[in-house]
Amino acid sequence: MSFGQIIRDFRVERGYTLKDLADDIGISPSYLSSIERNIRKPSIQVLKEISATLNIPVSYLMGAEEDVLTGKKLKYMRNSRGLSLEDLSEICDISINQLAKYEKGLEVPDLDNLKKISEGLNITIKYFLDKNDNVNSLGSRMRQIRMDRGLTITALAENANLSPGLISQIENGQTTPTLETLDILAKNLNTSSSYLLMETKDVEDLLATLSQDVLEVLGDPNVQVVLRSLRNFKANEVKYIIKLIEFFKNNNSLLY
């Protein structure tokens, strides 16, 4: 998809007329029209204004490098959902050949197909528009946690009953784990699959929403032991445990 077509598609999607967007970024409608028709190229400043107004990363507008990253993210999420190209093709109503081109970074999906893929994979379109490489951040986070736990790749592989080569490839971003493998690794690292998948900014944003007293409680080793145990319980079992805690809290004489 061409540079101008990307801008036009997102302009229409965001509900802007040609004149509205041109006015917002301080250029003439005719200039913007020529950009969308690939007759003229925008200056760096105009490109930044378009990016900011339409809320699209500049890297996505610029093309090639983002094509590869989008393809990598697509392949990662497809594999993590346990879907073949044929499966995703049927779900999204996009040809297998076209999906393969996206994954190889040969083409970038237009907005309509990006929506179909996002819905088919049950993720937000922001996942693809974000310029951060979630695939590599997963491997980096896993490596850091492993090292924090004092584990070598070999030790983790033995504990998780996986090959050292597979773990090394995951940490280096060369392959993507299935959800089952990710869950096994998370349990052996005493963390959660969702934490491994979260981006650093997401983790920081989450911590920023917690009050100081909650952070202090979470820092208690005993609380961490309880929370790790709760990860393996179903929702109804957790509710039952909470009721037990409330019962003993209200009847603490039974504990002595």
C-alpha cells in the first residue's frame, strides 16, 4: 500500500475531511490531496503533524522497516493463538498468499485488512500501530527474569522440560513460544504469562496506578508466595479462598 493511501485511509477512518485535516496541520487542502495521491512528498514537519493528528507512528507511515515489524507481530500473534495461515485466512477472509506477504514484510496491510486481522486475532489495532517490538521485548524480559532468578538457560530448560536451544531462540527473538510453552516458562520463572507479554511501558503504567501502601504489601515475600499460589486457581476457587480469609479475619481467635 502506498504512503499516500495509508494517510488517506486513516484520515477517513478518523473522520476527517481533506479540508479538516489540512486546516488542523496548517497546510492547504490541495497540498494534502497531492500527498495522498503520491504526487508530492511532505516535509519532515508536515509528516510529524500528520502523524500526531491522526495518531499514527511516523515509522508506520514511512514504510519498509515497519512492514517487517508488522509482519513479525502478525506471525507472533498467529502462532501464539495456535493458528495456521489457512486458519487465519478463513477467519479474516484474506487470502493465504496475502497473509504470507504481510508476515514476510513484503507488503503492509491496508486499514481494512488490519482491522480484519486484529478482530480475527482478538487484539486491538494499536498492537500493530505501536512501533515497539513486542516480540523482542518478550525475549528480553524473559532473559532478565531468568537471570534475576539466578538460572542458566540449561537450568531453566531442565526445570521446564524444554530444550536449551528453544529457550535461547525465544530470548533472542528468533522464535515465538506457543501459549502452552509460555505458560510453562512463566510458572518455572515464578511469574505470569501476561507479565512476560506486557511491554515495559505497560508495566510502568500499571505500577503507577497502585498506591504506596499497595506496593508495600506486594513487596512482602509472604504476600508474593500467596499470590504465586493463587495463579494456579480458577476464579471460583479464588473467591472461596477470599471468603476463608475474611472468615478467619473476623474470627481470629480460631487461629490460636
